[in-house]
Amino acid sequence: MTNLQQVDEAAVTAVRRACPDWCNVRHGISDGEEDWVHVSEPLAVADDVEARLCMSVDPNTEAEDGPYVVVGSREYSLTEAERLGASLIELAGRGAGPNHRGAA
Ligand SMILES: [Zn+2]
């Protein structure tokens, strides 16, 4: 006999209560801390690179870690991710500017 397949219903209920509306995880399948992690749908950023929102909430203490934006294996705070997005828009905007052929 093993208890590994038993699910702590109270813990699962607590995890689901803390689940943000952007989360795409079916909770109650993984065990323990793995089930505390909330992850969004992936956003394809580049070849083999996806971005996701990610956070964890401890159902016992309600302590939160995140949310973060995970791009590939790199973790960005929400502010860092917004700056990265703004930098990409600025970069594209420079290319679309009037001096894109290097005229002085
Ligand atoms: Zn969730």
C-alpha cells in the first residue's frame, strides 16, 4: 500500500481558490508544491522559446511568489517584462523611422 496516490482535498481546494484567472493548469494532479504553481498559456516568442506567466501560492500560508514572466529559462519581474516589451516596440519603431537607410 502506498499513500502517494492520495490527494489532500483541502490542499487542492485551497490551491484552486488561489488560482489566478490567467492560469491554465489543472490542479490536483501533481503532488505537493508542484501543484502550487500557476502557469499561463504559452506565448510563442521565437523558435523554441515561449513566454508564460508563472506564480506560486502556498495554500497553507497564502505566501505568494510572483507572478513572473518566464521567457525560455529566464525569469522576468512584471516590470522587467514590460520594459523588454517596450524596448522591442522602440527597436521596431526605429526601423520604421524616416532615417532607416542611414541618411544623415
Ligand atoms: Zn492555477
